[in-house]
Amino acid sequence: MKIYDCTTFYSEHMMMDVRFSILDKHVEKFVVTESLYSHSGKRKKLNFDINNYPKYKDKIIYLVIDKEPDDLIKVEKNNVHKRLNSIKRIELSYNYMNKAIKDASEDDLIILSDNDEIPNLDSNKFLKCNKNVILFKQLFFYYKFDLFYDLMPWFGSKACKKKSLKSFSWLNNLKGKKYPFWRVDTFFSENKLINLEIIDDGGWHFTNLKTPEDLYEKLNNFGHHDEFKESGITIKKLKYYIENGIVFYNHFADQKNQNKWNYNYKLKKINNKLLPNYLIQNKEKFKNWFC
């Protein structure tokens, strides 16, 4: 079985280097898609340069998306339309990856993640797994490699055998839960599965390892860009959150609750033993991204 690691790119150069370094020994091909349009629809320059990763160059399949989705809503009268168009752009970036796996065999494993969601492919449970669909339960970190968000697990990386892949957007939308056989609703849902494996030590989600300026740029162009703009959060406020290790977004709040952008939860400093060996061994290289 060969492994195809599939992800998207915006401008996360350090995180891609970390990802390639951690997963290299396991992965046959790294699939990277980048669009000329942000999730908000803003035209952007291409930021990924395969020559920046000479060690992994022969493994990388780089795909450029040079168009918008065909079914965008023409008139954006409200934030609902903006959000729907963002979802369409995200789905296009995922499903474009089909072009890169045409030569994969039916039993090869296709992993889909955001580039800051790194699966633990050294997990014994993963190495022994024979299921066709796999979810990786990941530790959740903010701003620094060792600032832990302890309130929720993160089901970021998701994988399946090519023969079971309905679409990349289907894989991305799988629920982070294994449902019991008696749940009748699983027979009518594509996203609720019975026969899958959850890898409990499934890796790491390192989100928002950015300067305040870069984080502000990201949040103005990601999927929920419309909500962020309404939140009124400034670069100065982001600087305060980062310096004080505070999560400002409430992942548990109702999506219609605008106050979810004023959460103020204090992150926890963790033992570095919970991190990938690559980061532990190269702590000096990434010293600016540790507490």
C-alpha cells in the first residue's frame, strides 16, 4: 500500500516544510493544490514554489487551480451567499486533487488534511489498521508548537483507500465519530459511517502559527472571512491574543452567535514529549515558535 498525502496551500511555508519532514518516510507522493483565488474570492499570486523543497521535489505533485467554481452565486446579497461561495471554492480545491491520484492503485491510501493537520503515521494503531476509512484524532495547538488547546480533540486528517473514495469533499465532510451498527440514520447519510477506524493518537493540528499581520491576512480570506470582518478584531488585538496565549474563537458556540469571536480561553503549555520527534529534535530551528 502506497500513501498519497493531499493538502492545500495558501502561504504556509514553514508548516509545509514541517509536514514534508515529518511524513516523508511514509509517503509515496505529496499532493499540493493552490488556487489563484482565496476562499473569499480575492485573486492572489501563487506562493508555493516546489524548488523551495529540493529534498522532497521528486515526491511533490503540485496542482494550480486557475479558475473559480462554475456554480458561484452571482449576486452576494448577504453573508450566507458569501459563505456558500467560500464552501464551493474549498470543495473545488479538494476535488481538484483527483487529477493527482489517477495512477494510484485501488488499495493505496489517500490522506486529506489542511497543511497544518499532520497525521501520526507512526501510530501502532494506524500501522495495524486494515479498515478502508480512517480518521485521525489529533492534538490541537494554537500560535506555538507547544500551546495546547485542551477543550476539544481535532479530527483533521482523514483517509481512505482509493477504492472507497467517493470524492475528496466527501472525505473532508466525514463526521469525527464511529457510529454503532444500530443507528438507522447511518443508512441514509454519506457522512456518518459504521465501518471505520479512529486513530486516537492521530497526530497534531498546529493552527495559526503566524505573526499578527499574517494571521489578520489569513482570517480576512479564509472560509469564515465574512464573520471575521464583522467581529471587528484588529491586528493589535490579534497581537494581544498571541502574546497571551488566548483562543478568541469559541468552537462550541452557535454559528449565528457573533459573540463567538470573543472567547478568551487560556491555552496550556504542554510537555514537548507530546510533539513529533522532528520538532523536538529541531527545537532550535523553530525556537521562535515555542514558548
